[in-house]
Amino acid sequence: MDFELSDDIKEAVVRAKEFANKYFTEEVAEKSDFNEEFPTDIVAISKKEKVLDFSNPWKVLVTIEELVRRDPGLGISVTISAFGAEIFMFFGNDAQKEKYMNPVFAGKRTLGLGVTEAGGGSDVAGIKCEARLDGDSYVLNGGKMFISNGQIADHFLVLARTSPPPSPEKKHKGLSVFVVDSKSPGFAINKLHGKLGVRATNTAELIFDNVRVPKEDMVGEEGKGFYYIMTFFNISRIYVAAQGLGIAHGALDRLIEYSKKYAPVSETGELNENLQLAIAEIATRVEATRNITYKAASYLFKFTPNPIVTSMAKFYAAETAVFATKRAIELMSLHGLTSDLERFFRDAKILDIWEGTTEVEKLIITRMMLKEGGA
Amino acid sequence: MEEEYEILENTVKDFNAKYVENNSIKFENESMGKEFVKLLADQGFFSMMGQSGEEVADVKTLSVVLENLAKSVPAVAVKTLLANSFLSLVKDPEVTEAVANGSKSGTVTFSDLLVGPGQNGSLLLSDGKIKGEKQFVVGSDSDFIVTLLDTGELVLLKSGFTAGKKLKRLGFRSIGFSAVNVNSSDYEVLSKEGRKELEKLYYQLSIPVAAISLGMSKAVSQKGLDYAKVRTAFGHYLKDFQPLAFELTSLIAETEILQRYFEVLISTSPSRKEAMFLKHKALALAKDISKTSLQIHGGYGYLEDFGIEKFYRDSMALSVLFHNEEHEMEVLSTLVFETKAGFV
């Protein structure tokens, strides 16, 4: 067992730090947050400079962590362009990989994933969006909600029902995944405004009104879409855990900086114990989050994903991010409230919700443990 | 609750329904506008506290009003709290009349009590002028400001100051929050022992601040209850899922207990310790219950249209703008131990 990162991964950490230092200025971060504006220029530069090296998933993981540690909204915006691409990697055919996946990994295109609907967030199998076969194409009707890259993506991977479920208990059957061109006739996008946090990211509602999708743009086999999406979530949740790790570590950075500069000290000249213990607790949680996230990643990157550890990493990272930002603001008082930490606090809460709520992750852990006998 | 308070509660409910609820996003994020501030003043909400010269300020009626204003838009409650704080310290009839009737606005800076010495700017009186800068001023867009000089005097600034660049705004976004640059010869010294006077007011506000927290907790828990009864997932109403139902129920139990304690305190003459107990617990509860309610709402809770996320932001902002955890726990520990405690 070796807890040291290899030299090339360490190099990716340094590159991410340098990129964030150069481009994630407070002025840009604040403007993107205030105006709910996607940082198009910075994302373009990040693609040009190949900040995300998709040839090595460890590099992607540590890059997400470092960029988000500097600013969650900008960090997520920069690292979410290929969201969903692993579905092509594992289930797409060669033509789809060539046409859709490769341009995304090359930074030339942006991808989005349409799973969540207005009527059901966590309940993926309960989606209502339908795809009906009509000649050489499927016709999509319905909508998707809270879709990242909504106005930015060139294509979306969309989960839709292609056949009725065989029984109410088997709702997960009969779902399929399609590639939908954002310029398709009948496809409308409404940007969602007024988010609590991650306001630099672009989030939208998608509406499909008789949108035609060529048969060849179905990914994988008909009826296996639920399985594909769940497989993807076992990947993406690790990257969400890295987001949580970055946010929590960012909060810790700011609390330590505050402690050195402003914090009250006792008569013996040391930091007050209340603050010392809080720093220790946050630092320990950050370290625990990193270990569990990297453990989940090591399973995945060896192609032996462990959904129990993945869900543990995702929920624990989300809770740590929320906890760390909350405690840091409380302790830093007005200094925290008036610094970028307040943005971290707002941004952190989404991690408890997206890619499976914390409650859903916990249910997955227990149900799989009971079924399989342990993590 | 006494009949007098029930009548007051209904008055505020009617006021909320008529003037606040339809404008809640605007009043929270943008501006309340002069007309609305005048309406608040016309209700008599700005001058409910009396003068702080009295040993025990009359915070009871004010607290009932604040609790109920906070249920719709917490920023409106904070605006009202600031006006009352100001009027409790200022005696100049021309100024007090203008603030009480809503034609002018006034605020009090508490930042000297919330951050360490030298961390919130410097204001000095020299050659008949007050000069310098005060950081972290809530209500920096006001016409009058009561603030503390470095030398300890509490002063009323009537003119000769300007608000600086707006600071980041986690909560109460319609209320000015920035540094204030001062170059004023138009002032009045309110007290030579300004810090003592300011601290007295600060502790008198324990129950009103707790009341705002309680109002927020009640409003946001009601939203959670309502949503959990109608929203379904996996074929069941959210209310039927144990983790959600148990957590919300537990937090509502805390709210009810604190509400009873609040009612006891406002019908008696609470000690500083009791008032601080209430504030300490009510601030924490508002943060916890806002987080839970937001989680119940899922992605919708994250959007301002559903009126949940503002409670998540405001509950945290309130606990920083009118509260310093470490400092107050030191004071409270000393009251509990009946000897100096919480210091090394």
C-alpha cells in the first residue's frame, strides 16, 4: 500500500494550481458568480492548454480537486465539459466514439447528460421522457431538469423510455440512451436562474417536442439505459467526491490563513483551543475524505469499481464540504462572511444533492452491504 | 401567548400577506424601496424598543414582530432590528422622528464587538472632525450611523460619510453592507463610554435576534413539511421516508421547545444568561433546519423561486452579523460557571 502520488500525478496537481492561480482571479470568480455567467474564456483556455489530461483518470481527479479548491464554480465549469463521456467509452460503438466522444476529450466539443426530470430527481427509473421509434429515427418527447452545460453543450446523452416497464417493480427496464444534437428541431433550452451556488456553471431545463434522433444515435442496446446511467454514476460520483474534497480543503486553507492573521490568541500566546480543535477536526475530515475518495478511484481506475466505497466517498465528501465551509464561516466571523468563503459555503450544498442525494448514497451503501456482505 | 402578542402576531401576518410575500425575492435580493420602508414605519415597527438608557429594554413586542416578519423575508426583520437599535440609542428629536417615520434610515455598527481590535478600520476625532473608515457596516446605505470611535466614544454621524464598495453578500442582500468612509463634522457624541453602551445594546438584542432565528426556523420547517406531503419519489410521498421524517420531526421538536422558552422569556424579565441561551440555540437551529428543508426540496431547494435557499444563506449571515461564537460562548460559560471560564 502506497499513499504517495506518482510524480506525473504530482505534476498534474502543480499544473492545476498554476492554472487556477493564473486564471481564477477573485474578480472573475465574483463576476461569474454574481452574474450567473459561464466562464467561456477560461474554459476555452483550459481546453487549449489541456488542463484536463483525459489519458490518465488520476490526473483528472487531482485536477478537479485542485481547481475546485481555488474556486468551486470556476473549477467545476472547467472540468465538466466531458460530462457523460464515459458512457460512450464503455457502451458506445466506434462511430459514436469517433463522432462524439473524441471531440469532447480533445476539447473541441462539450457534452451534457440529460437524466433528471422535474418530477423525479433521485428516482431515475421513474422518468417520463419517451422515445418512440418512427421509421429510421426515434421521436423524443418530454423534458429534463437541472442539466449541467444546458446551454453550452453541443450534444446531450439523454435517457428516455423506449418501452413500458414489464411491471411497476421493474421500472428500470425499457429505458435507453440517445445522443441528441442541441440544434435539433423541437429541442428547447431554458436556463435556470437564481441558484444558491455554483452559479458559474450553466444549468438548464431541456424540452423535447417531437425531436427526431437517428436510430444510429442510440447508445448501446435498447432497454439497457438504466444500467448505463448507473454505471456512469459510479464513475461521476468519484469526481463529485473530488469536488467535495476540493471545497473542504479550500475552506480549511482559508481558516488556517485567518488563524495566522486575525484569530484571537490566549494569554499564553496560542490560538484559542476552540479554534485549534475545529481546525484539527476539519483537517482530519479532509484527510479522511481524500483517502476514501482515492480508494474508490483506485477500484474504478483498475476497472473493478466498488459502488459501496464510491457511495461512501460521495456522501462523505459532500457532508465534509458542507461541514467545513459552515464551521469555517462561523469561526472566521465577518472575515469569513466577506471573503470568497461565503461562495464556497453556497457552492458546497449542491454536492449533497446532485449525482444522487446523500440519503440515496447511504441507502446504496447499506443495501449493497447486506447483499454482498461488506465493503 | 398573551392576547396582546397574538393581536400583534396577526397584524404582522396581515402585513406580510399584503405587502411582503409577493415581493419576497425583490426585498431579499435587491431593494425594499422607500415606499415599503415607510409602510414598515407606519406600522410603528421601527420604534418598539424604547431607549437603551433603561436597564431592561422593551424587546418583547419587538421580538414578536421580528419573529413574524422573518417568516416571510428575514431581511425585512433585520432592517426593522437595525432601525430599532438606532432609535434606542439616539435622542435628537429631528433624527429620531425621521427614522421612526421611515423618511430617513439609521443603523448601528456592531463590528467592533465581532472582530478583534484594529480589524474593522479606524475612526478618530481630531480638530472637530471625525475621520477614517469603519469596516463591515450593516446598513451602510443609511442616512445616519451610530458607531464607535477608536477612543471609545459612541457617536451619531449625521452626514459626511459615504458607503464603500459593497462587500460580498451571503444574506440580507437588499441591505447595504460595506465599509464606510468618514470625513464628518456633523456628528453628536452619544456616550463617552461607548463600548459599554454598545455592548449593553448588543446583549439586549439577544432575544430579538433569537426571535428572527425562530421565525426563520418556523417558516422553513413549514415549507419542508408542506413539500414532503406532496412530493413523491420511488412511489412514496417524501414524508413516508424515515430519515427525512425523523430528522424534520426532531428539528421541529427543538423549534417548539425553543418557542415555549421564548414565550416564557418575553412574558418575564429574562436574565442575560437566559437570553443568551435562547440566542445561542435559536441561531444554531435556524441553520440546521434550513439545511434540512433545502435537502428535502432537492434541486428545487437550490433555486431562489422556491424560497428556501434564502433561509440557508440568511441563517448563516444572521449568526455572523449579530453574533460571535467564540466571544459569546466565553461570556456564556462565565455566566454558567459563575466564575471566569472559557479562557486560558
